Amino acid sequence: MRIAVLSLGSRGDVQPQAALAAALAGRGHDVRLISHGEFADLVAGGGVDYRALSGDIRADFASSPAGRRMAASGRNPVTAIRAMVEMTRRQARDWGLQIRDLAQGVDLLVPEMTAAYPGATLAESWGIPWVQVCLQPIWRTRAFPSPMAPPLPFRLPGVLNRLHHDLVTQLMWQPFRALVNQSRREVADLGPWPLFGPFNRFRREQRPVLMAFSPLVVPRPADWDPGITVTGYWFLDRPEDWVPPPALAAFIGAGPPPVYVGFGSMGLGDAGATIEVILSALRRAGCRAVVSAGWGGLRAADLPPEIFAAEAVPHDWLFPQMAAIIHHGGAGTTAAALRAGVPSVLVPFMVDQFFWARRLRERGVAPAAIPHSRLGAAALGAALNRALGDPALRTRAADLGARIRAEDGLARAVERIEAVGNG
């Protein structure tokens, strides 16, 4: 089967799709992964045909004014969505045309949420099946409110949870509606989707959807339709010939397990002030640390000897050697921390990161989160001390990690995709 796997997001969005593409290729399928050029190394040597889009998502997110506003939006989803629209407006048409040309001739499309609109449009135009991938439980349910909005300080009854999902879906659809419908016309010569979007139609059709997270973390709600499969996480492990940087390996081995600190693609604003908060919290907890620069502008300058500044290192190698993981709560980093079986300390910035932070606290594998807007040395130090010093929390994290490692989310996803492709 000829399959195109699509993503228009950051590395955290693309990496699970790369893992899926490699798994499909391993089953003998002809697989194209279509995404931004800077992620081509994710599938190098894996039998996947990587096809790059134009533009630089890293620069858009980390350096543009809209990207900085999005990262700083915190609990305000309206600000985040406006920034997303601004970043998308310049390239929506070009990306649609490029995806159309790069995916030409495939039998099935597998778009992740950031590429769902062009994926659904092309599948409709070409008359082929498509399978949507979600890294967050965004399908409406009575079980919990939408993960794409700030957490509520109280619980809602089931009917209001469903309404919350519908309202958040419209909050995310309406600003993009004109762009999406223009792209449908120019890319595929199709008419516009309705005022409130195609979501009711997708639900009536019981579209196949893969939820790429563990049911141990988010159990499958009873009111989801049969087309939705919670597969387990999709992990892209390091190449077999990968060798860790000698200096990093030596640092880790020279003392007790350090703490990892990294905020992924989040822009930190005043990076110097953030570094000072982190260093003060680490001193309060009396621990060593591996600090990742990521996209956020965090730099190694003037760090003390008990802090190691690392470039990109595979999480499947690094995280199991850490005492705790301080991170932003992105879906990919959260999955890697859970799999490693060590506690998390969460510093959420925006959208679904607050959902994952609450979910890990409810599972008893992380202390209460510290929103980035309220990050301080005392609070971070106290949370880190809890993560390092609470035996019950550490036991729960280790147990959950072992159970997640026993899952095979990619195998379930491939099985479902093959069933859809074979009709």
C-alpha cells in the first residue's frame, strides 16, 4: 500500500508520525513522510521516503513575533489561536499545494492533527481513505473537558464536558475557516465546509481516528464511537549505531543521577532569568542536572560544573538515567518521561500542556504543576524535592513506566491502518 503520513507541527508533533512511518515501512508499505525539512533526520535510513515542505517552522515558532506570542499565551487560548492563524496565513496555500503534489498517487493518507484539514481535503478530492492521528484526546466526550483549553478549577457534569469540547472545537475552527476553505478551493477545487466545520459529518461517518497515547494515562471514554482507537504511545527510538556524546556520558556516570531540564520548543522570553530560577531551584534540591537548550534560547554560558548543557539527545537513552524530568508537558516529552519510569515536574506554558500536567498529577507520578507564568525558584525547588524524595511517587512512576513499556502502540496503529486500507 502507498501511504502518505503528514504533519505540519513542531518536532513533538512530527516525531510520533516518523515512528509510525517507519513502522509502516517495516511492514513492506511504500511510505512517504511529508513534513518540514528540518525533521528529515528522524527517518534517515529507515526505508521512508521523506518529502520536505518549504519554509522553516523552527524560525516561525521560535523567532517570529507570532511564535513568541503563542509560546507566551499561557492560559489564554484566544491569544494562542490568533498567533497560530498569523503563522499559518502566509503558508497555508503553499503547503496545501505542496502536500497535494508530494502525496500524489498514494492509496491512503494519515494526517496528524496539524495536517488534518489538508489531509481530509485531499482524501475527499481523490476518493481515498484517510486516518486521523491525534496526540491529545480531542474527540468530544462526557468523561472530561477539552484538553486544548485551560484547566477548569472545578469538575463539570458530563453534558457540559461535551459542550466544552464543542465550544473549544469552534474556537479553534472559526479563525481558520476562511483559510481552510480558500485552500480547499485552490488546492482541490472543492466547495467550502459548513459554517461550523466538518466535525459532525466526521462523527456520523465514524471516521477512523488513532489516539497516540496510552490508555493507562487516558482511559478510552465509553462514549467514543467505534472508529476511535487508543493505541498506546508511538516511540521513535535512537538508531542502533547511535553513540552518546562522551562528555555527557562521563558527566552522568560521575555522580548520582542528575535531573533533566528542558522545555522543548517553548520560547522562554527572558532566558537569563529562567536559567537563574532553574539554577536556584537545583541548588535548593541539592542535585546535578542536564539542561537542554531546545528551541527556547536556553544557553550554556556560565553554568556551574554540576550542570551539563546538552544538545539534542535521544530521550529513550537519556531519560531512564535521570532522577526526575523537569519539562513543559508537551505530548511527546510527557510520553518519554512516563516511559522512562521517573517522576516529572511540569512547567506548562500553553494549551494541552496543562491537561497532561493535571493527568500526571492525578496518576500520582508528578507533583502539582507550576505554570511558566508563575515559575519561581522556591516553588520549583519544592516540587523537585517532592519528586526526588517521595518514595510512593517514585514507585508509582516506575510501575507506570514498566506498564507503558509493555505496550505496543505502533503495532496497534499499523494494524488499524492496514484494516482501513484493505477496506
